[in-house]
Amino acid sequence: MAKISHEFDLYGKHYVMETGELAKQASGAVLIKQGDTTLLVTAVISKERKDYDFFPLTVDFIQKMYAAGKIPGGYLKREARPTDKAMLNARTIDRPIRPCFADGFRNEVQIVATTLVADQEDPDDIIGIMGASAALMIADAPFSGPVAGVSIGRNAETKEFIVNPTFTESDDCDLHLTLAGTADKILMVECGANEVPEGQVLEAMEFGQQVLGEFCAKQQEFLDKVRAAGQIAEREWIFDEPIAAVHDRVFAHMDEMSAALRDADKASRIAKVEELKAAIKAEFTEEELADKDWARAVPVECKALEKHAMRAMIVETGERVDGRVADEIRPLMIKPDYLPLVHGSGLFQRGQTQVLSVCTLGMLNEWQRLDTVDPIEGKRYIHHYNFPPYCTGETGRMGSPKRRELGHGALAERALLPVIPDEDEFPYTIRVVSEVLESNGSSSMASTCGSTLALMDAGVPIKRPVAGVAMGLIMEEGKTVVLTDIQGLEDFLGDMDFKVTGTTEGITALQMDNKAAGLSLDILGRALAQAHEGRQFILDAMLKAIPAPRAELKENAPHIITMQIPTDKIREVIGSGGKVIRGIQDDTGAQIDIEEDGTIFIASSDNGGEEAKKRIEAIVKVPEVGEEYVGRVVNIQPFGAFVELTPGKDGLLHISRVARGHVDKVEDVLEIGDEVKVQVIEVDDRGKISLDRLDKPEAPAGSSHGRGNGGGNRSHSGNRDNRPGRANREGGRGGEGEGGRQGRQPRRRHNA
């Protein structure tokens, strides 16, 4: 098999697509590059059809750390569970690929995308969509491609669109839009925006659809080369075909299904529908169901009956299964400050979807570090979304989050990120956890609203509250109906799931999956306008419950004090081996984080923070001549005693000044631990401090003359141990020891 390569340039980026050299035993394999970032995307299609009533597609995205010249963290030093980013990338490929397969196809399909090179400039997610599409086309899958993906960024200053922006270019964008689809229709949308108006988002979508067409055309040129080389072997596939006799007998129960669906309570409706399906199945004889094709066709047709009855009800009567009209939002229940003791909480319920969000504040050094191939090192705003099985009245395994939970959590995190204050204004790490307690659709949007309540209840000074609403679409019998606040059934059996979040000023996030034959920009525009009205309705209700963020943090939340010290004083605050800073933390109960630029963050839920601040100020303060201190003797030398004025700062009380009269040995007058009242009499240009003792006692009798004053003219330093070089050695270790500078600032600590 000969290697086939196709190179092209689009919108200032260079791309390469190759096949025929790597992974030749896969059904289809494509090496795809943007810049030097390189992905190997393979597709394998099982030879036999599976006895499923669904399409068994699996997408895996593997980010190898060697791609970025990194060694994985942890003890094993090898890639194990995919990172959150890798699982989100897999979803990005799956969502536009899945609806393009032919109905009735039941062969197992697995797509594996492996990052081989990550050049730290070009992301690896978007090109994976085009690589998967090309691999499937080479495998001659029953797939209506080519499909491509494209990222559209908008420069915040120039308002110019950037196609597939690099990480550096993305830093300057106020809009990040990901589109996937064919040359003439959009199948998937992901968007993060800094409160961008709906019209401008729609303009970006229109531009993105044009760009998608160009990438699909380039992909087709590559596939034409592969086909011309005879490397696409045509295959025959078997599909599940509708059985007319089964279809007619099942659809004869249309009126009964419509009646069963008319119930606002989810559990009651499901019970009625399942009872009807069981009754329909019971009408078929054992001999009929002994035929595998008939046995498979009956549940498929029952599901089709439910779908058609729900959709026909909406387009014919304008009524939804719970009695609402198309643009009506379910009843709301909004309760901020729901839990005691936590830093912030909010309960948000819309219909039968209920989410409890809880906010926790922490020090900046508690930011999340990310072990990925991307140049993003971590983030300080974190949102986690949990969807336990009990929220849908089911049993199931509890464990690590699944892809759906990661995707919904990422969407809610993206929705709130534009309104989160920066760390200069609010120097905290912020974590919000949304617990879905009850679900009947739109739980990710409920978690967005609940998270806004929790942040405001915690006193986080967000720019504006954010709300979200999920839009749906029914295209049936030539009619199109856009639905506001869809429930689970309308999501599952509808043509679109379009989630929109934003403030009164504009959109902060979008996510759309499309199952319809085509989705025009006109329909998208209608959905955005209807979502704007729904979002405003929800925001008004939220602001009645909590008009603004709390003016003060709650008592049990960490109160952070920020102070600045000269960088040359950091070593003094840390102390040898971290001794000084540990002592302050142990004595006051405060947490202290020192940055390289001398910024210090002190966190405490009581008055310990103020005490810690005073002690640090005392350490960095340069004593002035004439100031008086009550200090403690910490070291005794033949020439005098070192007295600790403040933690980590000593001065020398010369032997000639420890008492009135001649003193033979310092130990005759002072012992380590004694407290003495002293006055600063000199601070030299190197910061060395000389002291005089106030209220000197009389020198002890019996001191011999001619001894003890030999050190009277010695130079002295503030270090307790006068051995040369010790101060530098200890100070060097102090910066790395326990209690030393904590929370190194990453190059990219944000939620990109």
C-alpha cells in the first residue's frame, strides 16, 4: 500500500493528511497535522452486524505525554485513565460523526485518535474531527461525509475572525466558537464568549459554515487521491430494515401512545408508556418473536411510535407532553444560602430537574494543576458536575465521572468563567460542585443557574449573574417548532439540543447537537432569540431571590489579606528551612502563600490573619536608630549576644554594653532565652544592627581585666552563627523547604 499525502494551506495555517503508511490493518487510518501537531486517527468496523437496537459507536482520544516532551506524573509514569481534556476531545469527535451514519447500521465502529506530537501552539482537538471523517471514508463506512471541524476565534480588539487559532492567538480572543458539520449543514456547536451579543455569535456561525465547506472540499481532494490509488475497497453492509407488518401493527396504537404521553410527571409518564409497549409486544405470538428480525423490530418500532406521537402532538396541536406551549418555561424554585457552614450554596429547580450547587473558596496555591500535552498548566476556577443514578430513579455504579458528566461540567464552567473576577480583585481559588438531585432534562443549564446562586451567596464579586436554558427543535411534516426549556423526552426524541447561557449583556457559552437533516442559520437565529427571552425570565427570578453577591464573605470562609514586601525580604520571612514562616503559621493558624514578586496572601477564618500580617511586617521592617525593643537572647558569642528583635531579625549587643562596668564573659550576665530591653544605636549600609542595653545591671564582681574585650572591635552580622557562608547556604535551602514559597504561579493559570 503506497503512502498518499495531501498538503494544503487555509487561513494562514498549514495542514497535512496522509494514509497508507501507518496502521494499515485498521479499516481506515489517517495521519493529520496542523503545524507540527500530529494525530493518528484510526477507524475499525466489525465485520459482523450486532444484535443491537442502537448504533454501537465508540470514540477514544489518547493524549500521549511524549507528544509534548513530558513524562506523566504519578508513580506509574505511564498514561492510564484519559485526562478530562482527552475525554472532552473524544466527545467533540463523536457528536458530529454519529448522526452521519446510515439508519439501521449495527456493526461496531471504534475510532481512536492518538496525539503523537503536540507543538504547544496548535491544538489537537479540531483536526481530530476531519481525521476521523477521512478514516471512515477510507474504510467505506455507510457515512454521509466528509465532515470537518473548525474553530473560530474573534480578536477582542480588532473583531477579526481567526480560523483554528493557536493557543497564543486564543489568549487575545473574546469569542471561541467550534463548529462541526458538512459543507452545507452544521451538526455541532461549542462556544465560549465574553458576553457577546446573539447577532455577533450568529455572524461567527455564518462565517464558520463557509469555512467548514472549504475544509470539506480539501478533505474530498485527499479522498479522491486515495480512491484513485485504489485504496478504498468498497464493502457491502447489511442494515436493519423496517418490517412493514410490524410497523403497521405497532403504529395502530398511535392514539393510545399520545394519551400515555400526556402526563407532566416523568415517572408516571414513563410507566404508562412502558405499560403500553409491553401490551403491544404481547400482541405478537411466540412464533413471530422467534424470528430474530421480528424480535428486534418490535422494540425499535415501539420507540419510533413514541417519537412520532410526541412530535406530531407538538406540530399539530402546539401542546407539549407536560401541557406547556413551545416557549414556556417550567415552574422555578430558587433558594440561595441553602446549606449551613459551607462557603456558598444555591438550590435551583426547574420542573423536575433539581440541582444543588456548593461553592468553596481556597488559597491561590490550591489551583488545579493539569497534567496534559497542552501548554495550559492549570486553572483557579473549577466546576464539577455530578449525575448520580438516583437522580433519574435508577440504580447504577458510582465512581469516577463519565464523559457526559465531564462535558456538562465543562459547559457550566465555561458559562461562568467570563464573569469570574481575576485574582488581583479576588485572590481565591474557586471550586463549585453541582449535585444533580433530580433530572428531567436541562440539568447542565440548571447547574449553571445553581452555580451562579452559590457564587453570589459566597460573596464572589461576579460581574453579572449568568443563567442558562436548553432549546429544542421539532421538524415534522414540513413544520418547524423551536422549544424552550426542553425536558428529557424532547431532548431524546427531538432534532436538536441547543444550550445557551449568558448574562443580560450577551452570551457566555453555547452547546448544540443536531440530529435533523439540516439546520439553517435562520433556525439558529430563531433559537437564539427565543433563548434570550427565556434566559431573561430566569435571570429576573434569580435576582428576586438574591439581588447581588454578598458584600462580605461568610464567617467560616477563609478571609485573605494581601500584602507586598520587597523581594530581598522573602528569604527573611521564610527563614532557614522554612522555620520562620512555619512558626507564624503554627502560632496564628493562618495559611501563608508567598509569590516570587513579593506578594503575600494570608488566609484565615479568624483574627489569625491580622496577627500573621503584623508579624510579617515586623520581620520586613528595617529597624531605625533610636527604636526600642524587648528582645530575646538567641545566641551568645565571646564578643557579645545576639538579640532577636522580630522573628528572623537579630541585632548584636556587644559585650561592652551588656552591663555597667567591665564584663569578662557574656554568660556572667546573660543566658540564652533571657529577655532584654534594647535600643538600636546603629544600622550599617549592609543592614547590620548594633544594640545598646537599656536599664543595664551592674557588672558581676570578680571579672578580670584584659579579657572579654578582645572582640570589642570585631565586625558582626545579624546571623546567629558567625561561620562564613552559613547564611547563604541556609537561606538557599529555606526557599525550597517546607513552609517556604508556596504556589508557584504557572505561565498559564486560567480556564482556556
